[in-house]
Amino acid sequence: MRIKQIAVIILVSLLSAPPAFAVNERLALVSSEGENSVTILDLLSEKTIKVLPTGKVPHAMAATPAGTIFVNNRGSKELTVINAKTLEVAATIPLPATSFQLALAPDNKTLAVVYKDALKLTLVDVASSAIRRTVEIAEMPTETFKGPMMLHPYWSPDGKYVYCPDSVHKGIVKVDAAKGEVVKRIALSGGNHYLHASPDGKLIYAVNGSTKDGTSLTLIDAASDTVVADLPIPLAPGEKGMGHHASFSPDKRFYFFSNLGSSGLHVLDVAARKWTKVIPTGKGPGHPAVSTDGKQIFVVHHKDGVISVIDVASQTHLKDIRIGNGTEQAHAAYFTPDGKYFYAVASQDNLMAKIDVAKMELISTMPVAKASMFFAIKEGDSYPPTE
């Protein structure tokens, strides 16, 4: 009788266990601006599986839990849609202008697309890949505007609104997604690059690119959409203001701000709203990625060939890990779920780098296509964020 019970338990365990590929598959989909393609790498065997065509200058990607990956093409007026389960191009979505960035709604049902050469917001239905509406968010400039007109769109946590950075008029435009109407304009001290919510959801942290005095972090009250503080970044002689991305410490007490025009992470005391120190990094820190265990930050650079490792507790620089001889790295990074490995792309070297996190050492590289500037991850049946 006991043998039968054990057999039943084993059978149930086998039937309820996840498929083998769910834990043994790790793919990277790497967009190449230089070759207008997405290279699919098997990160376990470290071999290329296949290469998919895209539009011109593919950059960022947005992946749904169902395995639909939207690729924004910065050199042509369309999105490329990839089915990550079949590893095939599923559709091409024509757009009214040239996209610059994109973001999925919290419920993953709608994709927000903003543009480098137009002040518009396009909302795409994820299920059908059809455009729901395009909203004019502001008047176009009367003179030639240098640089992208819009950067990263941000969804409110409830999915009702999209906040659109307007670089032309130096502000943020809030759009009601259901109605397709502009409901608020928030003036800033400069062009905004990136937005995200404070840990308690009461504030929106706006990482600004360049301002009159350099760069700054603007704090916006999420309930009233009013600016409550603008915190200029203290710059050293010779540094420029080029705010890019940022991350909160795991305990949410500190905020690590990346300025492309410097060689360090600026640390904000969240409660006091004061900049407390600068942690040395390589040149042009762009993306501070917090490790799986929350103990370290690995910094991706856009003007250097190293990954800088920062100890979170002591807020000190531990090591620079060289991943290439070039000075440009992709706008993406990934820690494996077990925390053992970190992946980044040395774009000018055409290499995907694999780092042993515990040893803080580069252990292997894989070839990718020319000017690869972003990548998405397929981890079994999940699609974790890489930005």
C-alpha cells in the first residue's frame, strides 16, 4: 500500500512539474542598428539560433508575458512584431512617424509609442497589433529641432494615463489613454529623459537630460501633477549635464542617478531629498542595474568599455570589469534569476558579454551583429525586463 502511495506522489509530481524548457531555455534577442536585424542567441550553448529582419535602425523592445515582442525602428516608420515562441516575425505595424521609444501598459494590453520626429503618442492594441489612436500632444516647432522630440513614455500605475516627455517645449504631457485627450502639461527645467514612480507611488521621479544649469531630478506629485522639487545635480569641473537612467536601492532609502556627462553615480537621500555623494564609475554611466540579491549595482556605460560594480551597502566602487575595447554599450542589462550571471553588450565590439557575478569577472563573449544597442530576454516561458 505504501509503495502505491509513493508511486502516486511521484506521478503527481511529474505531471505538475513545469516543462523542461521552462528552466533550461535562456535566449537573448539582440537588436542591431547596423544590420537592421534581431539576432537570437542561445545563452546556454552560446550559439546563434537565427537572425530575423526588422525595419531600419531597430533599437528598443517591449515584451509581453505572452511572448509578443515589439521592436521600435528608429530609421523607418514602422514597428516590427516578433513572436518569441515561434521565433518569427509576426507583423509589421505602419506608424505615422519615426518611433523613438515604447512602453507597455501595466495590464500589457496597450503599447504606447512616441516619436523622434513628431509630437505624437500612438496607442497600439497588443492583441491585434492594430493602432487604436494617435494623439497630437503639442504643436510642432517652427524651426529645425536637434535631437529626438520625445523620449521614454511612462504609464501611470493604474494604466489610465500616459506621461509623454516633450523635449521641444521642455515638459511632460499627460494623456488620458481611454479618451485620447491631453489633460495636463507639466513644465520642467529641461528636456526629460526618463520617468518612474517613487516606492510609495506618491511621486513621479523625472530624470532630466540637459537643463540650463546642467541636469536635474524633478519630483512631481502624482496626485496633482505639480512639481514639488527640482534637485540640480552638482557637477564637477569639465562635466556636462546629460541625465539618463536611475535606480532605487533595495531598501528604497537611496536613489542612484546616472549622468552620461560624468564618471560617477550621484546618490540621493530619498527622505532628505539631498544629494549625498558621487560614486566613481567609468565614463558615461547610463544604466545602474541592481543585482538579484540587491547587494550590488552593475553600471552599463555609453562612453566606456567597462561595467562598474558598486557595493550598495557602503556605496563604494568595487571594480571595473572590461567587456570590450570600444566605448559604447547597449541600453540593456540582465541578471539571471539565480543571480549568478550578468549580461551586457559591448556594441562597438559586436559582443554579448557574460559576467560571473560572484567573481566579478568576464567569463565569455558571444558575437552579435554590428551596432547592437538593445536586447530582450526569453527565460523559458517568461520575458523579464532588461532596462
